[in-house]
Amino acid sequence: MPTSRLHSLPNSQLRILAPAKLNLGLRVHPLRPDGFHDIESWFLPISWHDTLTFSPDTPFQLQLTGRTQNIPTDLDKNLLTRAALKLAQLANITPSGTLHLHKVLPPGGGLGGGSSDAANTLLLLNHAWNLHLPDQTLLSIAASLGSDIPFFIPQTPALCTGRGEIMTPLLPQHPLYAVLLISETGCPTKDVYQAFDAGFQHPEEIRTQKTDWQKLASLPARDLNHLLLNDLEPPAFHVAPWLRQLRDHAAAAANRPVHMTGSGATLFSLCNSAPEAATLHSLWSQSLPPQTTPLPVKLHPTP
């Protein structure tokens, strides 16, 4: 278990950071009989995160601060506490302690914030409750809760296939930075996939292209930026026309490709260096609508 990600605090508290991820490309295959889609996507953690803190010696409870709007507080509805309760049930223990989530990552942003919170809760409580369960057990719990959640157990760059739960390590061979475009308006994943199934997809000549993921991993940001393809962009732009307008505006302002991560609504463009990302951040801060927040990040940051 990656205990190096845990930080001890005074009063026996523990803290762990729950980072977002970017999808560098997302290919979505037709609907399966079980109602899911097989996907191919390169997931990378980024240097933007929620913060989870555990305090012992209290009844089991959840406290929320930060970006709390529309975040459920019921223990059986919040994904984070559902993960905790599943872990306690598997270990045959009574859950205890206070989980405090400082929420920064936007819900509905395609950044995997809720999934990261759930996975890192499993890691945090496995240690706090002295369970010593192996990673494979945590991965199994994570997969039972959601397709993206297992990625955040090892939390290293990976080609994710199946529903997203099958991970093959895929490390970038060059430093990668990005500037995100964060909107307060989310893009409902369910609606985007329903639009995808209804036929809002790329033209056939694009849809049938194969993605060489190993080649993508070998490229610097400048080249990689021109090759990324997200099959959920057409349905997301149908569900949220404002998102296409923002993408087109941002791309024209910077004269560079702009992509959507996951099912939206966060957009991004890749950069080769921190100074390049700072320049792009400054440009977008001056040229884009005030309700859109540019944010420079590093991909696959060192823990």
C-alpha cells in the first residue's frame, strides 16, 4: 500500500491528498449488453487535489468544507462514505472517526474528483483502522463502486481499458504541463453517454481511427496536443453547446488545440514547460469570459 501518500498530523490525525486526473484521449466503444461501454483512455494524475483528513476517537461522520454545493452529506449517498462503509463491512468492523473532505475539484468536471476522493478514502482508512488489506482488495472495492475509482489506488499514469478498471502502466516520456479551463457548470456524464448512444459521434472516418497509445506516450506536449481524440466531445457539445463555444473561443485566442477531458466539462491544452503554461494562463485569463477559470497544472507530479 502506498503509505508514502499519507501524512501524520498532531492529535493522531491522518491526511491524504486526492488529486484530479486528465484523460489524454478517450475512445469509447459501442454499448455492451450490461449497459456499460468499453473504453480506451490514458489517465494521468495532476497537481490539483481535494484534501481528506481523518480524526480518530469520534463516531463515524463526514464533514465538508470548500466547494460543497450539490455534494450529498448522507453517509449512504456520498461516494466517499459509501467506500468507507464497504471497507468496514468487508473487514467486519464498526466504522469510526471523522472524515473531513475539503472539496476543491469541481463536480461534473470530467476530472475524476469524486472517484479520487473514494479511492483515497480506502487508502486512508485502511491505514487508520489498522486493517492492512492488500492493494488487490482495495482495487476490488474500488471497482465495485465505479469505473474510474481503481485508477486512484496506484495513482500512476495508465492506459485504462474495459470500463476503465483495467490499468496498464503507461508513463509519459517527456514532462507534461497543461492549463485547465474550469467552469462552474458541470456536464452530466449520464446525459453525455446517452447522446453518444443516440448517434452524436465523430464522423465514421474519425470514429474508426485506431489510437497508438505507446506513440502518444513517447511524444512531447507540442506534438501530443495535435493528436488527442475524445469520442465524447460531440455528444458533450450537443448536451452543452456553450462548451463547444468555449472550446472554439479558447483555441482561437491561443491559436492551439484545446481538448475536453473525460465527459466534460473541463477543457485543457497541453504545454511543454511551466513557463509555457504560465504564458497560456495569462493569455486566457485576459481573453476568456470571467466565469471561466484558467488553471496551470503539472501532469504526473512527483508525490
